[in-house]
Amino acid sequence: MTLMYGADIITRMQQSFDRRAGLGFALASALAFGGSGVAAKPLIEQGMDSLHVVWLRIAGAALVLLPLAWRHRALARQRPALLAGFGVLAVAGVQAFYFAAIARIPVGVGLLIEFFGPALVLGWVRFVQRRPVTRQAAVGVLFAVTGLACVVEVWAGLGFDPLGLLLAFGAACCQCAYFVLAGHGTDSGDGPAPHPLGVIAYGLIVGAVVLTAVSRPWNLRWSLLGERAELAGGQLPAWTLIAWIILVTTVLAYLFGVLAVRRLSPPVAGVVACLEAVIATVLAWVLLAEHLGAAQIVGGALVLIGAFTAQLAVPASAPGERGEPVAGSVPRRRDDGRKVSGTRR
């Protein structure tokens, strides 16, 4: 009896440690992801094309994670559609649209519009797949739509550059498209869940190939990397910002995210994921002096509430059917106990 009691205490302590560690990894991941736009915008304002910044980020991260791709090389044969979808939509599409958007609108606004993606997934489920959604899902969409209207200030004829807003919405659409694809590519009938680090590594490789064709990096002004860029009133070598974007806001951010989702429940992971937009907005406010008005702050809160609610919603199931999460950004536990997450920015 004493031995069993002692083992139970040790198990509880280990679980508590895992939860605290998972929360720490999740916060670190959100902080790293949230810092990408803040580091990229000075480079764009310095004269570097936004697509070139994206290419440097994705290609550099792909090179760093090549060993992981080799370790999980079987994925290229087992899940080619999932890897292609992740690379084209979640990596190349989301990044290209987002970085092009923040060249025209504030970083926080661009990311808040991107977080409209989960609501778009629900629209796909309801009107394209013609599947019923829960009342919770409908409330989430209502919050997100209302918040989006506040963020862009529709009553004032759009308070920001229309093309920038359209580009940010394109990022949300790419995110939505990947969520839909991931929902088909990770069904239990497809075999064991793919390892998330392998999916990330191959997604970055595919994204780098796509962006190479789109951005034409041979026209990149490499001399800009030797110049200094302005950030928070100071001057930094441009190459240090690129290194930060590659190593911290991409490589470490993804690695911390994978470590987090293995230790946290889906609701907690969803809450922490929404902190990314808050962190990005605060960093842009402090470092780039991109101040948001009261309407943007309230609207941003509504978008995040709507995104979180939509992520946790499940479609109404017919009798005997098992409901599945609607939005793929919430980690889903497979039969083998492994969690599969969607994408982070």
C-alpha cells in the first residue's frame, strides 16, 4: 500500500511538472511567433521586398531543419499530399500574404485578421460541406465577424490600406484551406499520425521551393543585409534581424510549439495560441510605435474570443457518429496517444 501511494505521488508530481513545462514552452512559442512581424517590418521599410524577407525566413529555417527531414524521410512517401498542403498553404501562402500585408498595415491588425481563419473553417463546414455546426461555433463566428468589423473600422470606410487588409485576409484564407486539408489528411484511416517535427521540416522545404519560384531571390539586394535597420529608435545590423527571424521566430518557435502540445490539453493550448496575436500587437506598439485605437483593441479581443471558441467547437454529429474538431489548429489526440496540431504563424 505504501509503495502504491508513493508511486501515485510521483506520478502526480510528474504530471504537474509536465503541465508547467508545457505552459512554459507554449508561452515561449507564442512569444517567438509573435516577434516575427516586428523583426520583419524594419527590413521591409528599409527597402527589402516582403517576399524576399519571407524567402530568407523559410529557406533559412528549412536548411536548419534538414536533419529532421532526413530523420523522418519516410513521410515524403507516406503523406505527400499533407506535406505539400502544409508547405504551400500553411508555410508559403500564410507567410507571403502576412508579410505583404504588414508592409501596408500595422503588424497587430494583420495578425488579428489572420486569426479569422478558424471562423472561415466553420463557414466551409456549414455552407460547402453542408454539415451542421453547434451553437457554440455560431457564437464564435459572430464574435469573430463583429471583432473584424471593429478592427478594420468598417463604419469609417475601412481605416487602413484596403490592399493590406485584403492581403491579410488572404493569409486567413490560406490558413483555413490548410485546416480543411489537414482534416482530411490526418484521419485515423490513413495510418499512424505523422510526426509533427517531420511535417514541419518538410513543410518548410516545400514552402522554400514554392517561394523560390515566386519571390525570385536572385533579384534580392544582398547588400541590404550589411546595412543597419531601425528598430525601437536604435540601429541594428539587418542580418541580425534575419538571423532572429530564422532561428527564433521560426525554428525555435516551431520546436517549442511541438514540445508544448505534447504536454497541454487542447483548451489550454488554444488559449495560449491566441496569445500570439496579443504579443505581436504589444511588441509592435512598443518597438514600432504602431498604436491601435480603442476600436482595434476591442475588436481584436472579440476576434480572439471568436477564434478560440471556433477552435473548440465540434460539428453536430449524427447519432452514432463521433464529433471531430472543426478547426485544425487545436491539437487532436490520435488513437496512438500522439497529438497532431495544425499550423502556427
